[in-house]
Amino acid sequence: MDEKEWVTITQAEKSTGIPDRTIRRYIAQHGHHLNTKKNHRTYLIHRNAVEILARIRDHYAHGGNAEQVEEVLSEASVPMMITVSPEDPPQVNLVEALSTLRQKLGDSLTLIGSEQHQIRKEMEFLREELLEKLDRQETLAREMERERNRMLDFRDKELVMAIRKSLDTKRQPWWRKKLSRQA
């Protein structure tokens, strides 16, 4: 592109009378409608975009806000600009790009589906393992209860026998008690 087609912000300020800061604000808010490029720290504005800057100023001067100005620029068919950096390819085959994107999306969805299937398998395995552990725990709890009941029955029988023996000893005459102790 010819360098005469591009102006600096200072040159745009001189030709339009719009202050430097205001031009920068317009670029920040409506830059997608302006053909600009960044040259180190400064912006270069295409000569056609200088006319758009003047239109933007006029809309604001007549009381418009940023949304209204954006709407007017969109309705006026001011083309939106997309700046492509020099290292990007200048032309992109849209059909090819969409096809590649569709393929990558399909691959991603297939991968996600596969991962979900694997996660479901793992969850099912863990669920089965948990159920087995719960069954073992219930079985162990029943066995422990049976053992406790058996121990309590044994203790109760021993207590009953000890009480009977004690009662039998108390019913004996005093002289038999004395003899059983000496023996």
C-alpha cells in the first residue's frame, strides 16, 4: 500500500479539527469501522477513515451516544475492518477453513465422547466395587452380631450357674459350709 494513503493521528487532527485524544477514543470505541494500523506506538489511519471520523464527530455533536453512533455506522454500511498481521497468510479459503474447523470439532467431540464412555465405565466399576464392599461390611456386621450374641449367651449361662451355686451354698447348714471351705 502506498504511504500517501495513510495519515497519522496528528495529521487527521489537523484535517478534521478533532482533538488527538478524541480520535484515539473513536479508534478505541469504533475502530472496527475504521481502517487503521498500528505502527509501533502510533496509529496510522487510512484517508477514507478520516471521513468516517468526521461522521462520528457529527453524530456525537448532535447528542448521540456510543451505541447510537455504532448503530448509524452499521446502518450506513461502513465496512468493518479486520486487520491481518503480516505474518498471517493474506488470503484464507473460507470453505477450507470451515471444513478444517468442522473436522477438528468432530475429532474433539469424538474424543470427548470416548472420554465420557471411559468415565462411565470407571464409575460403573467403582459402583460395583462399592456395592461389594457394602455387602462384605453387612456380612461382617451380621457375623459380629452373632458372635456378640453367642458371647452374651455364654456369659448369661455362666452367671446363672454362678448364681445357682451361690444359692446352693447359702442353703447349706453352717457346719457344711465350714467343712467345704476346709476341704
